[in-house]
Amino acid sequence: MKRKCLILLILVAGFLAGCTLHVASPEVYTGTVEAEETDVSTEIGGKLTKVFVEEGQKIKIGDRIAKVDTTDLEIKLAKAKAALKIKQANLQEILDGARGEEIKNARANLDKIEVLLEGSRKNYDYRLENYNKIKKLYEDSAASKQQLEDAETLLDAANTEIKSLEKQHDALKAQLDMLLNGATDEKIKMAKANVEMAEAEVKYLENQISKGNLISFVDGVIQNVNYNEGEIVSPGGNIATVVNLKDLWVKIYIPEKKLHKIALNKKMKLYTDFLKDKSISGKVVYISSEAEFTPKNMESKENKEEMVFEVKIKILDKSPELKPGMLVDVKLEGEI
């Protein structure tokens, strides 16, 4: 009798054990809370003169992050502004035309050259007449060859002087005509182009200087500060990283055979240990279109060869306790 009871107990225990083995485990997938990260980088290089934030500090759009020294750029800007003023004055002078004093001086210079030119021509006529006389005497053997050569040299010098004075006369005449008639369109265009180039240089330097003040373009919390005051930063250097805590999500990986249980915009329930039995609302906002092997940081001996799909769940509840890096459980059967 005792033997029969013992066998019966063993059979009942085996039956119960078999039932336990076949109880379906809950479909729970664990993911890490993530948030949008924005790097605050510098577009210019130089010494970091001031850091206005520290790690963990809350900031808003427009808050200052750091200041890069722009002394060299400010010196270049001062020079560029001075050059711009000179070019603007030059353009204005061309547009206004010549002053009366300039015209008066140009006319006086032209008159001087004309007087000199007239005297030079008379001298040439005299030298030519003298040369012809000596040449005739030379032909009649009444003058020496040296006398003829000397006369020819003086004649050539007089001719050279006339040509030189004629060139000066033409140049001064052209200068006076320009003063009287105004600048040519080509000269005005060139002067305007010079002004535009100088203005562009000023704007460029002003823009570069403005980049010395690094500000945040998002609301969030300072996650990392990568430089200290006094350090030299290169263009593109990441000064700090801002985390946007208003936009949190959880990324999980669902096996292909379970993919039919989720869909875009489906509401989900998320759980964390610190909230105990209280759930958090979430919504599926992304499902990968291609399967992949289980990521290394999530694989186990059983599932490392399993194909999974990446799923991104946006956290709808704005719980201040949630922070990037926290583990969150997602239950597929937890539809809201």
C-alpha cells in the first residue's frame, strides 16, 4: 500500500512539473532609455577664455556654453573697416567728379608743357636751319665734317625733346579731359567692386567673431564638458554635449516570429524597477524594414543566431525620474 501511494505521488509530481515547464513566459524585452544628443562645437579655433556651464546643468535655447578668444579677428576687422572707408571715399570722389582746384592745377600743368613745347619747336626750327646751312658749306668745302656732325647732333636732341614734351602734353591733356568730363563707366564699376569686396571682408570677419560665442540651440541638460578654460581648441572641437530630456525613447529588438504583435503608432506599456508596478506610456514610432542578427550587447547563447528587427518606442509620459541609460522593460501584450 505504501508502495502504491509513493508511486502515485511521484506521478502527480511529474504531472505538475510538466505543467510548469509548459507555462508560457511573459514576452518582455528590455531596452535602454535614450535621448537626442547635440554636440556644441566651435567653428573657429583659439583659446577657450570662458566656460559657462558644468555637467548636469539644465540649459535653454540661447544660453551661453563657452567663449573662444577672437582678439586676432577683431584686429583684422578694424583693419578691414579702415580699408572699407578708404575705398568708399575713393568711390565717392569718382562719383562727385573733380574739384575745381584739381582742374585748375591740371590746366596750369598743361599750359606749362605747351609753353615748353612751343619753345622746343622753335629751337628745333633753328637747329634745322643751322644744320642745312652747315651742310651746304660742307658740300662747298667751306665747313668741316665735325661741324656738320655737331649740327646734326643738336638737331637730333631738339627733335627728341619735342617728342618727349608731346607725350607729356598728351598725358596732361587726357587727365584734364577726364577731370572735365567725369570718370568713365569702367572706372566707376571698378571702384564699386572694390567697395563691395571690402564690405564682404568686413561681414565675413564679423560673422567669424560672432562664432566665438557658443550657445545652445536646444533645451536640455549638459551631459559632458570636454574642455577647460585656457585650453586651445581647433575648429570643429566638441566643447560640450547637450541631452534633450524632453524627447526620450527606448530601442528594443523583436524576433521575427513576434513581429506581428507590434505596429507603428501602437501604444505600449513600459516598466522600470524604480517605479515598481506603475507603467509608462509609449508609442511605436519606428520598425526596421530589415532583419539583423541580435546585437552583441543583447545576445545570449540561445539567441545569438536569431534574426531580430529594431523597434523604437517613444516615451509619452514626461516622467522626471526617467534618465538616459536607465533600463526599461517593454511588454508586447501591454497594449493600452
